[in-house]
Amino acid sequence: MVLHFAGAKEVAIIRDDPIAILRCEEGSIVPKLINVHQPQHTTQQALEYVKVHILMPSGFLGLICLIGGVGGLGYQWFATDTYTWDTFYQSSGLFLSGIGLGAGHTLYQRYLFREFPEVWAARMKHRLERMKGRLKKKSEPADFDHPGRQVVPFAYIAGITLLVGSAIAAVAYGHVHIVPALFLPWAGYYWARLILWRKVITVPKVKA
């Protein structure tokens, strides 16, 4: 009866984890499970994470920010007499600064995707387990290291500070109203991420 229960448990584990296989060792009654590392499976999970948690939010938020920014400039042009060439230059600079930050952030994430796909796969697995209610405790993030990793948090802080600071300066000392000044940098940021990530996940069509 004990052996029957153990065998049923092993079958249940295999159904939950299709990557696992059974191995009978010498002197062992109950087969043991070993995990087989499949790079293709890891890459697929990483791609799913990018599609669901990066591309979709970037497209939605980029559209919202673009509508808010362009709409704010339109209101400033038609409803007030404060729209000048300086407004055009400064608003364009805000949008381009967002593109620069989004491109830099995406290129770094693409580097992690290329060199450490297990990081993104672990995040996708963590999200799925949390959605299914299987996550009993807080899991540790996948560990990875690369040259210059220590300066990455400071680069994030500097980029966000530059983006927010330029928007505040454009409102306080420039010729851009608060609504387009707040929305345009993030519109550029999210659209840059959307475009650069789509180049990674788009599979080229094979000619017949």
C-alpha cells in the first residue's frame, strides 16, 4: 500500500512538471526524479514573460501617454496663446529623452534575455504560480551576475531623475504645460520599449 501511494505521488508530480523523468538507482525501491534542463523551454518561458508583462503593458501605456501628451499640446495650441516654437522644441526634447531612456533600458534587458534567459523564465514561472495560488512563500529571484551590475541601480535612478527633472523644468521654466510635460517623456519611453522588443520576439516568415 505504501509503494502504491508513493508511485501515485510520483505520477502526479510528472503531470505537473513535464520536464521531470524517472530514474531507478541501484538499491532504491522508489524511482527518483531528476530535472532535465531544456534551453528551448527556458527561452519559450522567457518570451512569454516579455510578451505578457513587457510588450502588452508598454503598448497600452504608450498609447495612453501619447494621447495625453499630444492632447495636452493640442489644448495648449488651440485654447491658449502660449504655444510657441520653444514649446515645440521643448516638447520634442521631452519625447526624445523618453525614447533614449526606454532604448537604454530595453537594450540592457535584451542583454539579460540573451545571456540569462533563465531569469525571465523564473519570473514567468513565479507569476503563474502566484496566479494559481501555488506560491506558498516568497521565492528568491534567479541569481545572475555580469560586469558592471553594481552600477545598474544607479543608472536606473539617474535615468528616472533626468526624465522627471526635465519635465518639471519644462513646466516651471519653459513653455510646456504640465499635462504634455508629464505624458510625453513616458510616451517616448514606452514606445521605444515596444518597438525594440518586437524586433526580438518577431519570427521572420520563411519563404516557400
